[in-house]
Amino acid sequence: MALLSTRSLATTVVLLCSLPTVAQAPVKGDLWQVVSQMEMVGLPVKLPPQTSSVCAAKVWTQPPGPANPRQQCARTNYVIDGDKISWTETCTGPAMTGQGQITRMGDDAYTGIITYTSAQGNMTINLTGAKVGECDDPK
């Protein structure tokens, strides 16, 4: 009887090992086209808008898009209140603090503004975002 159980166990192990491994599907996010326009007090020229693609989680738990690693910012106080999302930022390179706010316009668009204060002057970044599809590996 013990021999039969050992053979059954061995057969089960061989069968399980021969099954193909099921790879997990990559996490899907939303692909956003984001236009940002920066303004600085006292800057004599208007800077051109910048367009970028951002892969964000379908359910936002932080502002969409990665933080700029050169600025070394920490995002905190992330709050969702209906269609409005707000947060604060504290940066060390250069030292500045900021407040951001985004207003969602349905599931496919948003507008927003981030204001920064520093010893070098104040800066405002106006944002518009449009969802253009899906993406893998949201940030």
C-alpha cells in the first residue's frame, strides 16, 4: 500500500512539473498625453508647452506621472474629493514647496495646476491631460 502511495505521489509531481507555467499578465494602466506649461514670475519670455506620455494606474493613489528625480521631491497629503485631487510636495534640489490640484473631467481628461515657492522665485505649472489608451507597467 505504501508503494502505491509513493508511486501516486511521484506521478503527481511529474505531471505538475510538466505543466506549462502560467505567466501573470502585466498590470494595465491608462496612457495619458499630458501638456504642461511652466510660468515663472519675472521670466521675460513665455516657455513653450511640453507634451509627454504618462502611464498611470487606473485608480489614482498619487498624482499621475513620476516625480522628477533631479528635484528630489516627496509628495504627501494626497486627497481625493469628488472630481478634485490635491497634494503637497517638498523638494530638496532646489529647495521648494508646492501644492498641486487636478480636476478630473470624466474618465478621459483633466486639468490642473501646480504652484511652487522657493528662494529663487515662484513657479506655476498648468496641466492638461487626455487619456489616449492603455499601457503596461503604470507608475
